[in-house]
Amino acid sequence: MSAPLLEVAGLSLAYATRRGAVQALQGVSLAIPRGGAMGLVGESGSGKSSLVLALLGLLGKGASLSAERMRFAEDDLRAAAARLRGARIGTVFQDPAGALNPALRVGLQVAEPLMQHRGLAPRAALARAVELLGEMGLPRPAEVAEAYPHQLSGGMKQRAVIATALACEPELLLLDEPTTALDVTVEAQILDLLERLRRERGVAMLLVSHNLGIVDRLCEEVTVLYAGRVVEQGPVQALLSAPLHPYTRGLLAALPRADRGGMQRLRPIPGSLPDLTRPDPGCHFRPRCPFAAPGCEAPQALRPA
């Protein structure tokens, strides 16, 4: 078998706070092959975005990172993240309005990675930016390139952000809740776009989402995070049809289901995330778990789906 494009093993991350170190991630491991797509799911505060920032080398000074391996192709991400992001690793964040500079025209922002990483002259980079905006399905891309972000709709802004992420033809896209800030109709259009881009370009994806329906649509593999730990990992279809961990079962039970007929009351998971300044050596989910039993207080081994 060929080596995975992205491989993370034993990644742990802590943030220094006045109350002590917050253990945001503990022993996280995952691997994505070339052209593959993995979903990363869990509640807000589970550590999903922290993992993305760690992969990009964008952690602040108060962060403490350790890992057995953090590799992208032949490179160690701990040393090469700054060189790889924007060039071989593209990123799409949740809020397109926050990702775009309101003071710069959209075309210049799409062209910037081409000038920075490919050394293109400004005129050539802007011409390619117009082409990229057209490839993202934006009508009148030359006019969009001349516009400022506030002149575009939310869906148009997100397409421009995706165009920027793809400008240098990266091998991996990190998608951090790319449709959460969009309405349902625009979300469907963006998902169609991502499916097409993966099919046509063969780009690998790490999709961070709280929405299991989106993960089911776009990904082959899924990793479930809870309170900074991987609780379950495996093929999407197997994991969603027969989840092993009570937390995954809780996430699935909280999903609205159109096939159940009539008005159905959602079943949220009771309780809240634990205090990560005092990580539990056993299962983090134990205080909220209806199936907690003797033995759950001991360290838990990950069982593949």
C-alpha cells in the first residue's frame, strides 16, 4: 500500500490558561490517502478546529503540541506547515466574510497565493483568478473579481474562498465547517461544488463538521472526536449504520430524520463537555453516558468500526 498523503499519530495539544493547561487534544491519530476524504465530527469544543490549526502550524504561543508523527507526503508538518499551507494544503474556514479582507478586491485575494507561491506576475495571477472564479460556478467572474466582499452574497463569498484555496492546485483541502454559515439552498450548491472538485481534481479532503449528513455525502471515512479524544473511527457507512460508541449513537439520535414521518422531537445529548483542565484517565463521556458501567473509569482502547 502507498503511504497516506496525511498521517497524524499520537497528536496531543494543550493551551495554557489561568486555570491551568486545557488538554484540547489527546493522542489523536488519523490518516487520509491521496484523493480520499475523511470527516471529523463532534460537538463544539471537541477539538476539531484545534486539530486543523495544528496541521496548519497556526497555533498561538500559549499552545503546547506533541506528536509521534505529523506528516504530509514526504514532509514533517511541524517544520514545513508554513511552506505548505496555501501551496499544497488549501483551507476553507466556516465564515467566508471573515476569511476575506473587506478592503481588497476579490480577484486580488484569489490571485495572492499564485503570486506568493507560484511567483506569477500580478497581471497573470489576476487573469488566472478570473478563470478560477468561473470554474467555481460564479457568473460574470470578471465582474466578481473587481468587486469587494461586501458586494457578494454569502454563497458567492464562499465560492471565492474555495477558489483561493484551490489557486495553487493543492493536494489536500482542510474544510472547517464550510457550509455552516450558509442557508440550506446555498449549502447544497457548495456541497455539489465540492463533490465536483474532488471528482475532477482528485484533491483529498479533511471535512470538519457537526453535520453527519454532510459527512455521509462527501466522505468515505469518519473520525469522531469527543473532548479532544478519538472515540470512534472507520468507514462512514459502517460507522453510521452500526456505531460502537455511545457518544456516536447520541450524535445520530440527535439528527432530524425525514424518514420517520410526522413531527419528531430531537433527542439532544444531556450534560456538557468535561473540564479539560483535569482530563479523566477513563472515558471522557462517562458522566453523560446512559450505558456507563464498571471499567469505564479505566483508559479506553479505540475499537475500529
